[in-house]
Amino acid sequence: MLIGNKRRIIYGGDYFPEQWPEETWQEDIRLMKQAHVNMVSLGIFSWALLQPDEDTFTFDWLDRIMDMLAANDIDVCLGTATAAQPNWLSRKYADILFVRENGQRVAYGSRQSYCVNSPNYRKAIHRLAEEMATHYKGHSALALWHINNEYANKNSMCFCENCEKAFQKWLREKYGTIENLNESWGTVFWSEIYRSWEEINTPQVSAGGRNGTKLLDYKRFLSESFLSLYQEEYNVIRAITPDVPVTTNFEADWGKFDHYKFRDYLDVASLNFYPDPGNPAAYKWSALRHSMIRSLLQKPFILMEQAASQVDWYPVNAIKPPDLMRLWSYQALAHGSDSVMFFQWRASKQGAEKYHSAMVPHYGEKSRVFREICALGEELAKLTDIAGSNVEAEVAILLDNDSWWSVDSPYGFGLKSLDNELFWMSNAQPFPSVLVSYFAELEYYYEAFHALNIPVDVIAVDYDFSKYKVVVAPLLHMVKPGFKQAVEEFVHRGGIFITTYFSGVIDENIAVFQKGYLGPLKEVLGVKVEEFNPLLPGASNVMNIGGKIEGFAATYGCTIWCDVAHATTAKTLATFAQGFYAGSPCLTENHFGEGKAYYIATRPDPEFMRDFVGYLAATRGIEAHELPQGVELVTRLRDNRKFHFYLNHAKEKRHVTLPHGRFLDLLSGENREGALTLDRYGVSILTEV
Ligand code: GAL
């Protein structure tokens, strides 16, 4: 990455020297050099030390370590320290602490306990950012700013008075008149009509199902609040140090706010990755998240945190056995990361995270983990050419936060339950089936492409998707103004568009489209939907292809849901075999201009997904690779040079047949032709010679 004008893979992690006596800092620097560390993140949770009271700022200790790092050629990604406010601040301004849905204000004593809309918190972070930026402007170690830490991790939903007032203001700006709001929210239902802005409360838990539009607007409002909170610091820092790039590290799961909205305010996107080493399919989970963060700015990203071995917050925290940390680091690089960074450099002796692994474990430098850290650092130091290269995808999956929040509970994800009481608590608004999950559907489609090693960008629904060959919008429940035209133009010019069941059902205000679901997508798809049938747990139907697509099986199973649809201009490629709607279409294809639009009325079994994605790739000239189970291939490109990452996620050796040509393996230095053997958790990076 070209941060600090150096082409290199960034290697390092969160560093908390304030937890250690200064003698340890000397040892840290020695070990960092040994491990080839070239960047550390400093200051992230150090607000209480930097500002011991309202009128005092002290940077002495931070100056000393910044200078030591500069003298040793180690760059600093400087945290603005705002994710954990000091005790004195929370005591002085009680409104800083956020309020849970049940009305309880959280107590001081952890991090991310602040309310996103607290004016006192905002004033304080503005001032701290200003002091820090002024103090460190021009410091030779300062390479990157790191604002806050994992926005919304714990405090994604607040229901305090400040949020209520800010919500009322936000609504007034959005709707202009209270009549407009009542109409858009459909408040005539259950006698909810509001007569003034002041009457509108936050949508806390009530007696039963709540107004979905109000819930969604509250979620949108809080989502925008996190962006404006970020901008509070970003604008100050930008103005004082215009040449230093700025980022904030996101969590890997994106449901809490709309991450794509940060797009114009990030110089580089960065993500924290903690896949579960106890899950053999964890690499699929990671691949999707890597693709999401890469797609945000459509350029290389920073892997800001991962664990050297185990974390401390899964119910049972599996260790990363030898070579797994290395493999997952290369997986991040393969998907477009220009860094390998960890939480954290030295394992804490005290505090909430003392059982979390680190680059330097409690055991010290003679440990297995530190040996692996050093070995990886040595390898990465030789891979400078890869930095700045990117993954190029011909397929895009569209992610729509509004559809996500309308299908899954906006108040927490994965809370859906078949238990009736839990269902009502976690589903703030009724929905036809708890088995349906927006994000799970998106994941399912991503995995079908990933299984054939086809690179996929995961972009926001309002990004420009005209350059892709295939665009998939799984469960696009909400269709907003502008989308119909964008998708029709895309297909008209030759693109392939695919969408699924329960799509095109509601508009941006959650009002249901009349005269057939699929709403504004009816023309491009050539289908309309009359009713829907959520299948009971364990129930299934059958997709009957009956020879209509060459190379496909005669039938495939399907689960979760069946839309009862009528084809208008579309050709029916498969029909349901069971139920009173047997014979109605479950897979259709509509020729529209130069392109085609497909509609899938159900959740097909994986066998169908494999054949369908294979068919799309073959007919649209998209490169697909069927590799032995557990082997992943991702290619990065820069200046016409390709870097093929072969990653073996299996616990056994794998043999891979290579495409025609001669390759150099950048890791082993050996030439390869014809075939490749990958050890358990083995990696090869091949480039054509
Ligand atoms: C992240 C966080 C880090 C650390 C890490 C532990 O969510 O940003 O500060 O707590 O988790 O896994």
C-alpha cells in the first residue's frame, strides 16, 4: 500500500505501551524489528491518560513512544482515543452514557458506552481530535489516522432524550409536515396518528408489533448519526493534517449501520476479522467479509485486526493451530488487503482482554505464536509487489441495508426465534417467516460464486453497477426510486440480473406494492407474484426443470419459501412440482433488450446453485475454477501482472491442476508448471513467468 509513499505490505497491530513500564517499550521495539513490524496502531483507548481532566492535555508518554517508533522506522496509525471516554467525563455529563431499549442508562465501566448523539460527547471528541491533530501534525511517525474504534459495536441503539430530540428534528427535515409523516408511516393503522413532532417518541418496546416504517426510520437516523459522529472528528483532522490518510476500523458484521455511506470520507477502508477457528467453514465467512470491505472503496483495504491465535469472546475460544494464522493472513491479502495487522501486539496482563491472544503472548518471544509471527513478517517483507494490486470482479451482489433491516429485525441480528414470545421480542414488526434472513440469503448467493472461485464485489444497491456482467440482488425486499431505471438500463445493454423470492415487495416507506409483488421489477423480470407460501421448518418443494436447460438435472429440491408467480413476458425454465400451485414458475428468464433477467421464486438447494452459477459463468464468459474441496483461488492484478493465491483450507494435502503456463511461486521461490501440491493450510502465490 502506498501509505507513507512506501510500497509494502503493512505488518503490525494495536499497541498499548501505556499498559507497560517504559523498560518494556525497549524490548517491544527490539521484538518488533525481529518480527518485521512496520506499523503499529497507538492511542486507541488512551483518552483518560491524554486528558486527565477537562482542561489538561498531556502527550508526554505518547510523544516518547512516537519518537522511539520513528527512530526505528516503524510507522504509526494513530488512534484518536475516542471509543472509551474517561470516567470524569461520564460523571460530569451524565447524558453521555447511552440508554438501552428498556430505558436503562448503562453504567460507566467499559468502552463504547457513549451515546452517538450526545452533544457533550461530541464536543469532547471534537476537542480531543483537534488537540491531537495539532500536536502530531508533521510528526514523522504519523502515517495514518484511526478514528474511534468499531463504531456501534456495543452502542448501536440508544433511546435517550437526546436521541429522541434529534430524531424529531431528523423527521421534520425528512418529511416537512406532520401530515406527510403520518401518511408515509401509515399511522392510521392502530390509531397511531401523531399531531406534532414533539409527540414522536423513540420506538422502544411496546405491547406488540410496532410500526415498521418508524422502526426503519429510527434505524436510518441512528445509522446517519454514526456517520456524522465520524465526521465530527474527520473534518477537524482533515483540516489540520490534510496529507495524512484517515480511516476507521469496521467490525466484520455490517448490520448495525450503513457502512457504504462512509465511502466519501475514508482514504482507505479497514476491517477487523475474527473468524472462528473452531468452524471448518470459517474461510467462507471471511471471503464474503473481505469482498465487502474491498468493494466499499473498490480498492485495496487494510486488515486492521485479527487474532494471532484465539479470541476471548466466543463461548469456547478455539486456538489457531500452527499455520492457520498464516493461511488466514494470506486469505486477506488474496482478497485485496494490503496489510496484516493484529489485535494486539503484546498480550495484556490485566483488564477485560487478558485471555485474548497477541503477537507476543504471555509466554514471551520463545513461544510458538511469536515464532509464527516472525516467520510471516519475514515473508511479507518480500512481497512488496503485491501491494496496490486489486481483485477484479465481473459479478456484483447488491447489498441493501433497508431491505436487510426490513426483513431481519432492525434491533439485533440473529435473534429471530421459533419460540413465540422470543419472536415477538426480537421481531419488532411481524414478518411471514423467521426462517427468512436477508443476510443469510446474500451469503448463500455469495457462496455459490465463491465455490467456483469467481470473484464477486458486494456493493451497495445505489452504487453504479453498469460495468459488471452479472448482478445479483438476493431478497431485494425493498425497491427504492431510481433502481427500476438503473436495472432496466443495465439489462437492456446486455447485463444479466438475478433476483429472488420476496423481492420488490415494499417501497422506501415499507408500503406494499399493489397488483403483484416484484413491483417495479415486474417489467424487467417479466413476472408478477400473486401470493407467497413460507414453508414450515424441514418442509421442501421440488423445482422441476424437465430438460429445459441443457446440462441441468431434471429436478432440484428447494426450501424456506415459495412465491406463487405468473410469467408475463418471461420464459418459465422451472416449475414447482408440489402444492396447489404445482406447475407455477419457480425459475424464469426474461429477454430484455440485449440482456436477460432471472427470477428465482424459492431457496434452491446447493446443487441447483452450483449448476446455475456454472451455467451463468459458461454462457457469459466468466472464468470459473472447480478446485478440490477446501482449496480457494483468488487473483490480484496490478499493471497487467497477476498474482494467483492458492489457499488450502483443508486439514489434508491437496493437489491442484494448474492452467497452462509457467509460474513462479513467490513464497517458495520455485517454478511450477502443470500441477501444484498444497500442504495442510498451505499457500502458494503464483505469478506467470
Ligand atoms: C475488536 C476490538 C479490539 C479488541 C478485539 C478483540 O472488536 O476492536 O479492541 O477488543 O475486538 O477480539
